[in-house]
Amino acid sequence: MALFKKRDDDLVRLRIFDNIPQAHALRLLLEANGVQASISGEETHAVLGNLGLTSAGLTGVEVLVRRADLEEARLVMNEVPAACNALVPPWTCECGAQVDEGFMVCWSCGHEVEIGDD
């Protein structure tokens, strides 16, 4: 007998990322398609990143959805593989570099664009 019954409103991991902007891009894509999503591990990842430990695989940023929405979330994620490019159009960094579509980090200086920045 299971101690905990699986419930439809339980949060489950859809995907884990090694960078925060990618996780938020997927969250935004899901929410734009009617699937509620949240992010977990962002703070830990940021702290360990400042210590240079994220490349060691010690932490990740999780995108979580309700168990009831898991299949729909997978469909959205898999059916729209180029959606991240649509979410991040080409942009000009503060340093003046032109950054290509789909990239949230400047290749020249490492600045991360926020979704909605100009």
C-alpha cells in the first residue's frame, strides 16, 4: 500500500535545464499555450553558479507542471521545437553586439537579456 496517493495537482518535473533563461523560456511557452508551469532550483543554481559549481552537474533548474497537465506540456514542448527562437527575437546588447534569434546571452560580454527587454 502506497503511503502517498498520486494526485492530479501534484507538481512533477517536465524538464531540467543547466541555465535559468532556458527554463524560463519553456515556462513562458507553456503558459502561452494554457499550461501552468513553475520553476524550481533557480536560487540554488544561481548561488552555485557564482561559486563556479554548476558545470559540475550539482544543480539544475527544473520546470514543473501539474501531473494532470504533464502530457499536454510534453506535447507543447515537443511540437514547437523552434518556439524558443520566437520567444527571443534578435536583439542588441548593451555592449552594442548583435545577438541572433533564440539566444538569451550575449556572445560578446555574457549579458543575459530578460524576456521583454528591448
